[in-house]
Amino acid sequence: MGITRLEGIFLWHLVCVFVISANAVDITQLNIWPMPKSVSYGYGNLHLSNEFELRTDGSKFADASSILKDAFKRSLDLLRSTHELEFHASKIDPSLVLKGIHVVVSSPSDELQHGTDESYELHVPAKGNPLYARIEAKTVYGALHGLEVHQVPWTIVDQPRFSYRGLLIDTSRHYLPVLVIKKVIDSMAYAKLNVLHWHIVDTQSFPLELPSYPKLWDGAYSVPERYTFADGEEIVSYAKRRGINVLAEIDVPGHAESWGVGYPALWPSKDCKQPLDVSNEFTFKLIDGILSDFNKIFKYKFVHLGGDEVNTSCWETTPHVRKWLQKNRMNGSEAYEYFVLRAQKIALSHGYDIINWEETFNSFGKKLNPKTVVHNWLGSGVAQNVVKAGLRCIVSNQDKWYLDHLDAFWQGVYSNEPLTNITDPKEQALVLGGEVCAWAEHIDASDIEQTIWPRAAAAAVLESDGLSEGTVGKLSTPERLWTPYDKLAKDPEKIKSRLSYFRCLLNQRGVAAAPLDGYGREAPIEPDDTNEVNIWPMPVSVSFGSGNLHLSNDFELITKGSKFADASGTLKEAFFRTIDIVRSSHVVELDTSKINPSLVLKGIHVIISSPSDELQYGIDESYKLNIPAHGKPVYAYIEAKTVYGALHGLQTFSQICSYSISSRGISVHQVPWIIADQPRFSYRGLLIDTARHYQPLQVIKKIIDAMAYTKLNVLHWHIVDTQSFPLEIPSYPKLWDGSFTIFERYTVADAVEIKRGINVLAEIDVPGHAESWLQKQGMDDSAAYQYFVLRVQKLALSHGYEIINWEETFNDFGSKLNPQTVVHNWIGGGVAEKIVKAGLRCIVSNQDKWYLDHYIRWQDFYANEPLENITNHELHSRVLGGEVCMWGELIDAGDIEQMVWPRAAAAAERMWTSYDKLAKDPSDVRGRLSHFRCLLNQRGVAAGPLEGLGKTSPYGPGSCYTK
């Protein structure tokens, strides 16, 4: 039925990982999460073919929608993402090469619904010619789970314990960009969670477009913080292709104040805005319209109608509602029951089964429709009562499975048992499963991943107490929502190492999962008003108008007249990245072919005067960007001396573009634009430290992407230090024996791969942070230190390098340093002045202002001036620029983005924008920086809020753009 070919990766030693050392892994550690129902494994070793293929012959599933092919490609892309691949399987004995995977699905349907069979069997033989792995599954969604298990060669038989394995996200308290929701969905698939409970609306905001009642989303925080109808469809489709259902919730009648922003008649009065007006027929007509629209997006058999935390005093004190209550002989409690039951009937009329929060059961459980699923959250013991009453139940007791409770440790999350005190098998069958909840009062796009992971994975899975050892290990080991109860570990500590491994795997895949130990993460606060020109960093010269253009669906790059041939694809790749970023915030529905051509921006014409793509310190990074207001056709223009200036121009262009809710396309606002721009300093750096904590290659790439957005141009890679040596050095291959583990290493090819128009400054910190290197040979400490530094300087110069040294070398023997030395100031202020007066060059990183691992306010980052007290203009040129530093003692892949952004962006403007354009008072740029922080969130960068010290939490629900 078809073959898909992809470039290969290694399959090694029971675990599909990039192979670095075949002798360093203890094969008794089975690092699968969640643990399958049944596993047998051997000790063999296979290599994945460079043309590893998917075979589906014999399968009844036609895969017309490419669900299986796409999942296969994603699985291989994930494995390839950790390192650059250099291996060629064609040079290996064919009997040791896994040529592909054969997937046989017995059901032709791709319907995804509650109760869909998710079982699968995975077989990877040790020998054969050709050699194929095999997955057998009843449905394509079972096959997707099989593709997610990478630790082969094994025989695995697997199926879930519960059909409902949920995660709640809340987009009312804080809006989550579509890209962020998609990342959450991807990570759910890794842990085999299968229901995204989307708490879309609440008291605070109503961000979703519903055509039947178009004014409902007037209750959104702001225009950018909305989901179009097409966005909703895209999220559901994206989830389905990963085997995940989307459960939509409207929480009525008590959590609905935002509904009345567009339809004030829903409020009992302007002073008493919730619960929804039970006396108004329009209330129920509108609920009917909402559920009618839901039916077009949300195909899951359940809808969540909320019903929790209803205070009826508003009804009893509002005259017209009180009159209605008296007429119908109801008190507040009876009206609450009336509202919930009537909403249930409306949902049933649309073909939904209903889920309600447990207060409905506690208040009038006998009156609930038999199709009701009761969602337990207040505490333990409720599920037992629900199933005894003959109703179905989902467990989310807040003391264990509320992820926004930062004191809910992973051990408690792991140990929470949905079937506690439920012994009757018939009653056990009524427990559909469980759900972990990430309520968003103090969660936004900057910290949602750390808050969810890895604790949600602890709920997703549990295992048995141990494994038997022998020539072939065998175990039948389950997990909390995935595997049978009698297989669960009694002591959570027994699975700590495996969960730690899974957390590292999430980090490798670009998911900011937090460490296991301690509380759940720290978190954000919000911005206020924004300035008229929301570009960061501010260009040297800007003029703009009041017109508007639409970005063409076929927006193109033109390079006619440019001397830059782009043989390496640097410009083309940057262009496509820019357009992908601009279009990533929402689904684009606008057909620009139907728009007046004079209002459509057809493309961008880039003219570069230098043919070279050499990237080096001091290259010209200037550019000019011109976007006219009219023309036929209309093109934007970038002129630059080098391709790297053009890349900056594209970044600025991307900030001028935004999604238009009215047109459902990408608009270029405030045309015409005329921008002339160049950096103030040639060195604008960010230090990352991969010795204290390893940063996966994907995380480093994300940091580099975000650096490009802020026009930082040097990644100072502090690769090695006292703690670890993770980089491969071919001349001395045993150096990386000093890495933490074989998984926490960078190959030479990995280092070569890191690029984005950004220079990479490599550092080896000697001699003080390399204990075994220094031999004193009869010298005292100071003399040996000087001797060592000066000798290493000569070695570097012999290789054509200029040298950068930390300031202690200048403080101790500055007059002896080579004249080509650049001194890196970090200890404090005033040193740069002394360095340039001594005739040396300097980079400024004074720790009291520009150390990101110090909890310093963004205002101090913005105000720190590299030329402070250097009044002689001839000395200014010796200050190359500045660098913000992210030392890694307490930072890893789980929180590095929050720690770096947006504070590094504040420093980036100081280093890019001409001095006379910089704000004297940082509060003057707060609105613009807040807007840029929101833009970073839209692009999938977990930039924290401005207020507070480093990574902090939102003080409560609110908008990213306005508070």
C-alpha cells in the first residue's frame, strides 16, 4: 500500500538513540515511559537504515489522510533531532541494519472517539535479511502509540488501562498561542495522554469565535488574544493526527461573566454579572447556538458543561430574577438545578454526552441525566459515591492532580489512584479515567510546559516494583492511567530514575519539562499599554503611515539585481522562516487572489551588494527596509551590504506583519514604512553554559532563533567547565569522557550545525576551571597563573584567533597581556574604563546588571550602559559591545528560556539602538517590550513576564498585551 523513505538514524542497544559509545549503557535500565503492559527484550544491536521506510502492505487502513505517514515521519524526525547524523548504513552488514517498519492496521477507519481501541503489538527481530520491525494494531491510533516506543529490539504487547487520560489547559485566565497549544498536544502524545480538555472560556475572557453569536469574543482580552473558528478546527485536526481527542468546555452558569461583554442581556444586572441570567430565555437560546457551533468543530462524544462554584445570591437579589424565581416557586438552589438540567437537555439534543463538575452531583445527583459523567475535583471519596449511584466518573482530585498547585509533588501525582475504595468490577468500569489540570491563574505561555511536565507524565504512567534479570529480561509493567493496577509500583521512588530519563527526553525534544525534585516551577505578570511603533530593538530611523496591505498567499522572495548568489540557501531559508513565523499565530483563511491587487503585498525584493556569506566580527549588518503603500504589483524592498544585514531586515519586517481578525489574513499595518538601521555595537552577545547543565541541541537552536529575533549576534558558548566536558574533540577523543552521561554530549557535527546568521564564540576556561591542567613547576600560584594564560594566548594566536580573557587576567597582569587581547569585564562597573585607557579592547558583562542567572529587573538590563564614564570618543571604539550571561548552575533546559527572555531583549536594544534613540527612563519602553514579549510567546518562545526578578508568575488572570 505504499512506502515512505527517510534519512536514517541509529537504533541501538534496545533504545533508539543517537549512538556515541556502545559500552556505556546499563541495559537493565529500561527507559520507556509509559511502561508497556508486556515487554521482552534481548541484548542485540541494530542500525537504522539511511533509507528507513514505512511499509503498510496487508493493512486495511488506507491512510488517505496521511495520519500514519505523518506520525512515522515525526517519529524519525524526533530521533534525528538530538544530533547531526554522519553514519552511513550502506557500509554495515545488511543483517545488522533495520530496513524499515511494517505496520498492519486491521480497521479501515480513522474515526477518533472515546473508547477507540489503542492497543498495539511491536516486534523487532534480532535477525533477518531484509530486517523489518512490525507493528500490529486494531486502529491507526494504536499504531501511533507503537511508533512512539523507541526502545527496541523488543517484543511489546500494550494497551491502556483507562480510555480517558486527560490534561486540562485553561485559555481564559491567560491566552495560550496556537503554537503553544500544539506543543502541549505533541508532548501529550509522548506520554500517551489522549484527551485535551480545553477550558476555553471563563469569567475572565471569551477568546473563541462562534459564528452563531459573533459578539461573544468581544469578551477576549484583546484582538491578538483570540482563536478564530478555523484555529479551533486546526487544533482539533492537529490533535486527531496525534491520536488525541479535544474536549471543549463552557462552564455554566457560574463562570461566564465574559459572555456578557458582547451580550449584556446575559448578565442579571450590570452590577451582578454572574451566574448567567436564569430568567432570560435568551440565555438558553445562546447556549443552544454555542453547542451548534461546537458540533462543527469538536467531534468528541463528550462536551463539558461545568456547573461548579455557583453562587446564586446574585439571582436572589436582582429584582427581575427574584420575581421570576417567585413565579416559578424556586429558591436559588432549585434554580441552579433547573439551569444545569436544562443545559444538559440542550447538549443531548446536539448528540453530546455530558460532563459536569462534581458540585452538580453533590447538590442534586439523582436528578442528573443518566448519560452524565461526573468530574471529581474537590477531594477523594467522591468517585466511589458517583459510581455507586450508577453514573460515570473522571477523577481530578485537586490535592493530587491539580498541576497549578506547585506543592503537588510528582510522587503524589504518581500515587493518586482513580479506583481508590472501588472494588466492584462493574463500578470500576464506570470510572472512565483521570485528568491532570493546569488552571491558568498563574500560568501562561512562558511557563506552561514546566508546570505540566514532568508531573503530568507521573499521572500518565506507573510501573511494577522491579524486573527480573537474565539473558532475556521480561516484565509486565504498567502505569497509573495506562497499565493494570496489580502492576503498579508501591513506592514511587522505584521509578524516579526512569521518570528523570523521560524528563530529559522531553528536554531533548524541545519541551521545557522541569526537574523532578522540589515544587512545580516558578512562573509570570503582565504588561500594560503598548507604543505606536512595536518594533524591538528600535531601528535608527523609522517613518510610517496609516495604510494597510494584505500579505499575498503566494508571498515571494525576489533577488534580481543582488550580487549575493545564495549558494548556501542562507537567505532563502531565512525568508521561509520569516513567513512561517508570521503565519504561525493563526490559521490564514483570506484568499488574497480575490483582493484588489493594489492592496496586496506580493513579495519582498532583497538586494545585497556583497557576494560573500562570510560571517565574522565587524561585518556590515546595516539594512534599509521600504514598504510602499501602493503599487501594481506591490513589493517591499530590503537593501543591505551583506546577507546578514538582510536577515535583520527580514526580522524587522516580521514584526510589522500581524494577523488581522477582520480579514482572517496577514496584514502589514501602517504603510508606507521607511526604515534605515544599523547596530550601535558590533558585538552583541549572549552566553550559555552547557557545562553546569547540558542543553540539548534543539534547545540551543531555539535560543539562537530567539537571539535572531532580538538582533543579538554572538552566542558565547561556555562549553566546558569544572563540572563536565560535553564536546567531542577528535584530536583528544577521551576529553568528552568528562561529560555527565553519553546522552549529554555534542559531536563535532552538532557544533557545525549551530548557525543562524549568528557568530558562535567558543570558550575553554583555563586554567582555573580545569583542575587537572595546571602544573606549577616551582612557581607560586600567581606566577604560574600568569605563565599559563600568556602561553595559552600564544597558542591561540598561532591558530589565527584573537583572544578574549575574563577580567581577572587584566586585573592581575594587564600590562603583560597580548595587545590583541579583548578583556571581558564581569566583576563590576568601572573596569571597562581602565581597560580601554590601557589600550586594550573590552566586552562588558558586569554581573550586577547583565547576569541573567541573577534575579535582576529588566529595567536594570535596559539601563546598563557599556560606555559609562568613557568620555573620550577615541576610546569608544575599543568597547566592542556587551554580553548578557546565562550561567548554568541552577538553569537547565526546563527554564532557560524564561530566565533569558525578555530581560536579554532589554539589553539587546541597548546594544543595537543608537544612543540618542534610547529611552532615558526604562519605563518609557515598557509597553513596547511587553508587546515584544507577547510576540516571543506567539513564536513559541517561553519569555517570562516583565515584572518581578527573573522568572516569576502571573499575579492573576489577564492579557499578555494589556492588564
